[in-house]
Amino acid sequence: MRPSRFDLAALAGLVVVLALLWGRGLPTWYWTDEGLSLGISSHPLGQMRELLAQDTSPPLYHVFLLGWLRLFGSSEASTHSLSLLFALATVPAALWAGWSLFDRRTGWMAAGLAAASPFLAFYATETRMYSLVALLSLLTTATFLHAFVFRRRRFLPAFAVLIALLLYAQYWGIFFALGAGAAVVVCWARGPDRRRLVIDAALAFGAAAVLFTPWVPTLLYQRAHSAVGWALPPTMQLVRDDVVGLVGGPAAAVALALCGGTALMVMLRRPWNDASIVIVVAVVVSLVVVGAGWATSRASSQWHGRYLGILLGPLLLALGAALARAGDLAIPVVVIVGILSGPFAVPSARNAKSNVPEWVEETSPLLLENDVVFGPIGDIPLLAHYLPDGLRYATTTGPVKDPLAADWRDAVERLDRTDPVATLSPLVESLAAGGHVLVTCPTAEEADLVGLPTYIQLEIRRCRQGTHHLLERRDLRVERAFPHPRASGSPHETRLLTKVAPAS
């Protein structure tokens, strides 16, 4: 059944409304993580693998962003527009997925839930890969269901390519692939034609593995040298809260459960039909992704709720299928979920994430060529984006050759043995009278560090150590001081220090 003109008009209207609501955050100033993406993608494509080897990310989003920067520039509104496009594309993708797998009603339920997604609303204006991951998750889930549940084999090549792209977009794609593999076992147990299903799975997953193989050496290098310890090991409560947050929080989750729960129970009664298998597949994939993410993060301390955007695909289709079978109550429930968790909390104030451009505008006219900038590893690319050219940079681990790229390799070990005083002293000595040192550092005191992740503790201690040395020097005086709120982590304080001439 093809969409009617009414369906197309309604979809266009919904996308336009979402573009206006989500797009309110387009001018928002960059914060630290966005500076990392922007810095990497500001380099030529030939340097991408080397730069990402110093980072912890795969390349797909950065390649897209590189091309986008060349076409549209590096302003906040420009790069946020790329993420907004990915987020907006998720809505018609959800409509297509639900409609093509089941029926028109399921498609609209899935599209409505995507439009009400707080995850998409927030990351639609973030210069990071998360809205792209959500879109790929949805398309990968849909093609998997077409190929392995409904046995429409023409979708096998699309599934293979999409799951490879998901791997190149976010490493949690590995967990998604494991979940999809487990879901194949569910489809195999259901039968029939098990031999053909096994062959199809081997071909599709094998092709995806071949496509991802060129990046495997870089992934292994990143894992061996990553900055383990930037987050605390996830508790079960944190996992629960992050998963519930995907649908808008406890209130939205309760509304969906009350409406869709009965339909789910009916759908899961034996014998299972194709709709029932969709629910089972979504549950299996979600459990494997969350379980594998939790288990690995217990050891590596690298859990964050934003990674769970990879579950949006299975969740939207499973909930859409359930709500489509929940009767007339489903439509007001989707509306309620939209009101409870919809795109109203988009950060729209320019300084909602950071106020770096605010104090840069005041500071830049005072800075001279070869002045020194000192701060944590991850802050330097953001500062280098906004500050004028010709400055020298140093982090808590030493001088920086390329300020647009953060080097996270073995960061904990390097911080453990570093001496910021030894780094800063020669840089300050090389300044002429009237030269400047711009230092930005977390304001946390020693008592505030208790219970923080290992990497964060070391970074703050080394930054404070360097700042203390600079403030104690008699040849430096504080010219300006600026509070620096952050979207995550502790707030910073930024100071501009001026080199004074020695007393005669």
C-alpha cells in the first residue's frame, strides 16, 4: 500500500514542525565533545585514521562532517544542521519501517514515537554522531526484520551494508551485531527453511565483517591505548534510568506500558506470528546491547546514556507494533508521551552548553602571537576553534603540536607521571613582557574529587597543579577571570594572566 497524499502531507508537516522545534538549538555554542569532532574533521581526509587512532571514535560521522564543513563552513548552525538532518530523517524512516513491515497504523505509531523522542530532540543539535547512530539503528533493524523475520531476501545486501555503517558510526554497533546474531537464532528456532536462513545470515554478517575489517587494526589500537577511567562503572540503577530515559522518563514509560503492555502480552501468546517475532527480536537485541555494554563498561568505565541511542531502532518498531494493536487508546497515549517527553527541552540559549565564545570575544583582542593556552586534554580543540591563530597550547600532559586534535592515548598513565610545572615553566620563560598565559581549569577542590573516575581525578589535579604554579609566579598577574559552565563534568574557571617586566 502506497502512502496517500494525505500521508505525505502529514509527514511533511510533522517534519517541518520538528525542524522548527528541534532547530531552536542550532546557534548553541559548542562544548568540549563537539570541539573534539570539529577538530578531527577540520583535517584532510588522509589524516583521519591517524587522528582517530588518538581518539576513541570510529570514522563515519567525522567523514560526513568533513564534507559538510567544506560545503557549509564551521559555524554552530552549520554543523548542528547536519545532526538535525539525521534526526529529522529518522521520522520518515520510522514511518517507512513500520508501514513496510506491518501496516500504515504501525508506521505512524513508530513515526509518532520518533517525533516525541527526547533523545533525538537533544542530539539533533549536537555536533556528534548520536543522531546518525539512531537513524542507522532504525534502518538496520528494519532491514534485519525484512530479511530474517519476513524472509524478504532482497533486503539482505541492505542489512549487510547498514550494519557495517553502524559499526563505522559507533563501536556499540558491535553489541548490536551480537544482538542481531542472537535474534537470528530466534528466527532459526521458529523455522522453516533453517538451512537457507543460516546461509543468508553467514553471507550478510560475513559481508559486514569484510566491510569493517579495514578499520579493525585502528579499533584494536584505540582499545589498547584508550583513556580508561573517564566514567564510573555503571550501576544497575543507572542502566535502568538511561534505558527508561530513551522513551522520555518514568512517566512516559508508564503511559506506554499501560497502553502497549496488554497488546504485547497478547502478541507474545503462542503460537507466535511475525508480529510476535518482531517483539522478541527487539527484546533480544536490546538485552544483548545493554548487557554487553554494561559488562564491558564495568571493566573499562566507559558507559554513558547517549550510547543507548543505538537501541532506538528496536524500541521504536517494537513499541510501534504494540501500540498499533492497542486500539483507539494508542493515539492519545502517543500524544501524552509527546507532551511529557517531546522536543520542548531543546537547549536553545546560546550558552546552554558552554560560554567559551563569550569570554573569547573579550579576551581575543588582548592576545598576542605565541601567547600560551593551558588546559585539560579534551578542552584544547574547543579553545583552538574559537581562539585566534598563532597561539601555543599545552595540556596537563605536555605541549601540544596540533591543538585541533586531542591525544587520549594512554592518558591515565601520562597524567600519572606528568609534571605540569615542568611543562609550563619554559613556556612562560619564553614570553616577553606583556605576553599572556590563558589557563582554563576545573574549579573542583580536593574534597570534590572523592568518588570521581580515575582519569577525571588525575586531570583535575594536574590542571590545578599547573594553575597554582602560574598564580604563584611573580612575573605573572591575573588580567581577567571568567566562570566557565559546562554541559557535563565540573565547571571551569578561565584566567588570563599577563607577563610583567622584572623589577629594576
